[in-house]
Amino acid sequence: MLPAEIAGAFSDLGLPGYRAKQVFRWLGRGVTSFEEMSDLSKDLRQKLDGLFTIPSLTMLRRQVSAQDGTEKFLWQLPDGESVETVFMRYKHGNTVCISSQVGCRMGCAFCASTIGGKVRDLTASEMLDEVIRTGLAAGDKVDGIVLMGIGEPLDNYDNVMRFLKLVNDPEGANIGMRHISLSTCGLVEAIDKLAAARLQLTLSVSLHAPDDETRSKLMPINERYGVDALYAACRRYFDVTGRRISFEYAMVKDVNDTPRHADMLIKRLGGTGSHINLIRLNYVSERGLRPSSEQTVHRFVKRLEDGGVTVTVRRRLGSDIDAACGQLRRGQMRKK
Ligand code: SAH
């Protein structure tokens, strides 16, 4: 519940506004019972305990990377489903990567999260709890959030917007919008809706191919919104928000990693100030696609840079702990 909603419910009970603030603050710190809210009287705690529940995620698994300290959690939701959250340590701060749905219905050919389809959307409170509980479990401060875990955040638009409000609240987790990135496979109408909300978050678009032929092979969503429509939506997003979009591009051997693909990217994005985040595909055993070689990636980057496109190559944090999208939940499902 947002602070104003708690205040509304409390006022119906005849409780003053500052009580709502106190409770919201405790929830932001991750307490899971009213009993722990030590600045409320014992009577009040018991009363609230009888009227409200504080749902919370429980840890099913935790893996810590020996390579880079990345931690990955499998959380159980109140209905028994599970999602993954990753805690990453960077020089510039700690980032939590959260899931937005149980499974995904977007069907990308390289992704482990979508194999069993979508089970359900996550609620705003479940996403918030991913952030809070992961920070507490990792024993470290959360500086930023990326919505790049399981699920398509713009396919769960209302809950994600509500989550953003909750996590951004200064009395709660207090994560600034500029420290939040949202990644989408390219739902054009939802991108326009998000633009109109004028948030200061960073929008990442999973491009993965510069042309319809290649992109449709990798991402079924491209049949609905082709590359032209997607680029146009990105342009509108920039015009409305003034925020540059970053494009994600997973390098798949012999599929999207040729000089021809680099040249098409240059033609589209060269000189626009757009930024490409390259990553070598994380191999997912069910999927059959292979990562491009280091050498191919190197040549691809050089060609893009020579063509005036800025590129960063993302390190694959936590590759020793299956830290890529959906792999831990898949492992759990296989065992079941
Ligand atoms: N649904 C959203 C966010 C979740 S996926 C989206 O599509 O953007 C987060 C990122 O991981 C996306 O760019 C996605 O394309 C990428 N991804 C998924 N599986 C991958 C894999 N096996 N290797 C590399 N990147 C992958």
C-alpha cells in the first residue's frame, strides 16, 4: 500500500496520520510483522495484526558467485510460485535486478524465462519485496534497480507503475528514478504510455537485430511491432522525455553478428547518440543458440565504433551461478 492508502485505512480506524507514516517506514525497512514495529504500542500492534497481513517472500535458494560476488536468489511467492532476483556489485554501487512476472509470454528464442510461458503477473508489493529482501539478504545497500529479470515489465504495466511509486517514495526504499532502468522487448503502445508518464528512469530496448528478418527469427514480438515502428516509438520517447534509450544486443553466433548486421545498425543508429549494450549470449541449454566468439564480438564493436555508434560490452557477472535470465527458476522446475 502507498502511504496515502495506509493513511486512508488508518483514518477509518480513527488512527492519526503519523501512524501510517511510521508503518510505511517499517515496511520499507523490511519488517515482516507488526510485532517488530517497536514505536507502536503493544495494543496497536495487536490490533493491526488482526486486521492486516504483511505478505513476504521466502528464500528458496541463494547462490554467490565466487568470481565477482554477484548473488542470486530464488524467492518463493505466497502462492508457491517462484522468481529470481540478482544482486550485483559494481564500483559505482549495488544494483538489484528484479523479475516482473512469473514466466513470460514474449517467446524470445534465446531466453530461458519464457520457456514455460507466463504463469502470472507479479504484484507491486512482490516486486518491492524483491528489492527489500534481496538487499537485506545480501547485507548491503541497494543503490539502483534494473527491471531485467524474468518477465516483460511493460506487459504488467499498472503493477510496475505502482511498484515504481512505492520504491521511489522517500519514506520507503527511496530509490531515485535515475537509478532505475526498465527493459522491454519493444511493446510500442506501452512505450508511448510510459513516455507520457515522463519518469526519469532509463528505458532499455532489447533490439538484438537491426532488421525485421533477423529480429523476427529471435523475437516473436517483432511480428506485431516491426523494427520501423519500434525505432519510431524510441524516437518519440526521446522527444517527450529527453531521456536517451539504450539498446540491448545479445550476440548470437551466425544469427545477428555479421558485418552486414553491424552496417545496418550503423545506418539506423549512427549519429543519433544512441547507445548499444552488447552482451555475448548466455548459453541456455534448451535453446540451441550459441554465443558469438570473443573475436567476432571484438570485430563487431570495432565496426560499430568506426561507424559512429557508441557501444559498451557488458561483463557477464555471475556466469558461474547461472545468473542469466530465468536459469535458476528453470533448474528448480526441472527438479520438480
Ligand atoms: N522482457 C524484458 C526484460 C527481461 S530480459 C526485455 O525483453 O527486455 C532482460 C534482457 O536479457 C533482455 O535484453 C533480454 O533480451 C536479455 N536476454 C534474455 N536471455 C538472454 C540470453 N540467453 N543471453 C543474453 N541476454 C539474454
